[in-house]
Amino acid sequence: ISPVRGSIGPGAVATITARFLPIDGSSFVASSVCRIDDEQSQVISFVGVGKYPHLTVSEDELDFGTVLTGSTVERPLRLHNQSLVAASYSVQIAEQDHDGVFAFRPSKGIVPAG
């Protein structure tokens, strides 16, 4: 919660920012107390659900077939985000397969929720 403390003039409005950064896929509940001149207090409840991103790919294997040396063949690979939150991805060739004949574009990005 930011700012943690402050003052508000008569008839004025103040904005307080509450931030939620879940550490796992769980439900979270918390409370905060806003004290007014050490005499009054207002309890504020916070509720949030942490979600993991869940991406699926359209193919388990891409078969490029026989390709003439010096030529290029492209195959689409679709990423589908089945979660309620945006999911970032990056595609990297496995170390043992790193011979430079495959490339991915875009090699990283964000897939929107849903």
C-alpha cells in the first residue's frame, strides 16, 4: 500500500495504491486498517487470486520434409494461452540441437489471456 501514511485537507481526495503480486497460484485474503486521527479506523479487505499462465502449442512436432540445400521452408506453430492471465514465452533451440538450421520468429513475446 502506498503511501503508507499521509494527510488529507478538508474536502480533498487522496488516492492510495494497493498492489497485488501473487507468489503462487492461490487465493489470498488480507486486511488493512486505515486509522483516522488515532480515533476512528476503517478496515479494508483485499482479495486476490494468483493464476499460473498455461500455454499449449498447436503441434508436438514440426516436420519440414525434404528441403533443398540453400532453400527455406516455414511451418506455423501456434501458441494458445488457456489461462486468465497473459503469458510470456521464449523459444530456444535445445543445446544438443544447436546447429543453426532452425530459427523461430518471433522468438519471444507475450500471449494475451484467453
